[in-house]
Amino acid sequence: PWKSFKPSEVITEHHEFDLESPVDNLEPIYFKMKAMLDRMQLRLRGKGKRARQFDIILRQEHALNPAEQDYKISICLQLPYVSQKVILQVAKEMVDTQVRAKPLKHRITEFSLVVTEEIPYSMNQKDLFHQRKEENEESFFQFVSRVATRLGSQAIFFARMRESY
């Protein structure tokens, strides 16, 4: 007999703004995004996973075409083992560059975060004797994530040693 099919749980965080006063700029979105990213990461950590890629979907009001109503921004973390602060900075930079390249046409009524790719995460206790090592790794991961956001995911890679003449 076949194993029973269980669809994977899609982790989504959603926020609706007051319909009487939709958002004109991105600052209220960034303010709400911080708490939503924290909840998203905690939900994933409870399952033993981390987010590798997630989408930010901004819903605009009064869009004539349904395809124009949702403004979707995909964010891929090259090194998902970074802190919440770094993930928020990468998300802000990506949203800013996307909105600068293709401006929003209408005000925003709601937005959501949708995890599209997860990776396993093992929770290890921090090394008490080599704290500086972990801080250096964290700053390196932050640098690589920010450069990958600016240049694109195809422009960044890690070289691997192999035996060759």
C-alpha cells in the first residue's frame, strides 16, 4: 500500500491595514514586518527548520487588473543561518530596490509573508569558550547575504577544493 499523502504546511504570516487609511509609504510595513518575521522564524524553529526563501506579497487597493493587485517580492537567503536582524535588513533592501525599479501604483491595504523553501535546522548550544568565533561567522554570513541580495544569487558562490592537476 502507498503511504498516505500529507501536503506540507505552508507557513504564512498576514497583516491587514485599516481600510479607511491604507498605507502610502513603506515604513509601517517595515514596522509590522519585524514582528511577522519573528513569528515566522519561531514557527519554523518549532518544526526544526529555517527559511531559505520567502515571498513578501503587498496587496494594492483599486487595482483594475487582478494581476496588478498583488506585488510579489521573492527573497532568497544564501546563508539562512543568520540572525533576525540580518534577515530584516536583507528584506528591507530587497523591497526598496524592487519598489525603486518598479514603483507601486496604488496604496497598500494588506501584506503577507509566505515561506516557499525551508531547510533543516539543528539547534546547538552556543560555544561558551569560543564566542568570538561565532560572532565572526555571523558577520561573515551577514556580509555574504547582503552581497548576494545586491548582486543576485547567481553571482555569489563558494569555491570548493578538489583534487586536480
